Amino acid sequence: MTRTALAGFREFAARLADALLPSSCLLCGSPCCGAPLCPGCLADLPPLATRHCPLCLEATTHGERCGACLARPPHFDQVHALYRYAFPLDHLISDLKYHARFALAKHWGRQLAGLTPPPDRIIPLPLHPTRLAERGYNQAQEIARHLARSLERPLDPDSLEKSRATRPQAELSHKERQGNLKGAFACTRDMDGLHLLLVDDVLTTGATLDEAARVLKLHGAARVEVAVVARTPRH
Ligand SMILES: [Zn+2]
Ligand SMILES: [Zn+2]
């Protein structure tokens, strides 16, 4: 079996298991019907700072704009996130990303729909085709699919492409980061005047989503908001 076929089979098996198996909480194992997490574990997930930058959600003393957004305003207009990226959310994100726990994508997609104003189009942050073939699915697209369904807005998984493989920004030095994202994304359609919602699992440095938003605005997008499950605090 080729690697791509194997990834496809694993994805199919995971979807089937999701649909057929009675669900128990992914964190504590207690039975919970139809949900990936029990109410107790759900209530314990790490919350965002109550006072934060209105643009990027970084914690600030009085809820004012953070230094980074003041010094160099990002190309996206606003970030929406459900949680702070910390234990045990890092494990749950890995469960979706590497172990095809699609029930989490459905749950988070629906929750994000309650936070975001309906856009014209919903765009998942794309994976490079090589990475997609290895993994068999794009976790951002899985979340975006359910978000689009809940908001009753079109999902557009094709217009933004990852044209060049890049290394995770968090692993790189300051100097390496600058060149890493150059030409990473390509947009294949006119976004003239559209309000777009970019979807990903985690916002870490924000640089990747910023670059994607830059490319979408270059193609005419009037507004680009970002929806992520979790936001990594900068400090
Ligand atoms: Zn639980
Ligand atoms: Zn900010």
C-alpha cells in the first residue's frame, strides 16, 4: 500500500469509528453521549485572558492593543479563539492533528460559529500537498467544514494554496523566520471586497496567518478575520 493510500485508509477508519463507537470523554474516559468531552473536563479547559488585545487576543493590562500589534499591525483584522493553548488542550489538538479525532473538529467548529460574525467565505489554512498526502487530511479544513455548516456560509478550501513547504515558525530563529514564509501562499481567485474567515487549529506566533491574510488582501479581500481553537500566549 502506498503512503497516500495508507493515509486515506487511516482517515476512513477514523471517520467510521467516530460514527459507530459510543463516545467517552477523551480526557477522563467517562461516558458522554455524542460529545468528545464531558461537561466537567470542558469547564476545566484553559480560558483566554479576560483582558486582551482586541486584535490578536494577547493578554494586556486594560484590554488595550498589544505592543506587537501597535508596532506592526497584522494583515488580519481580528482573531477569534476558544481557549488558551496550554495543557490539556495541546493533547487534544494533537489528537485531531495526528490521530484523526474528527469529533473534536466538529465540536470546535460548532463552538467557533458562536463567536464569529458570518463571513462571505470560510477559508481553511492550507497544508502543502506533500504534507496533506502524508497525513490524509487537513485538520484546519475539518474544523472549517463544521464552522461553515453551522454558519451556513460557503467553505472555500481551494482558493488559497500552500505553494511552498515551510518549517513551523516557532522552531526558527528570528533571522530564519523572515525568509521562511516568503511565497508560502498563493491565491487563485479574485477576493474583491469579500469578508473572509481564515481557520486554523492554533495561533502561535501569528506570522503564518498574517502572511495568509496579506496574500488574501493582495487579492482584494476587504476584511480577513481569523478563527482558531487555541491561542498561544506570547509571554
Ligand atoms: Zn471528562
Ligand atoms: Zn495584539
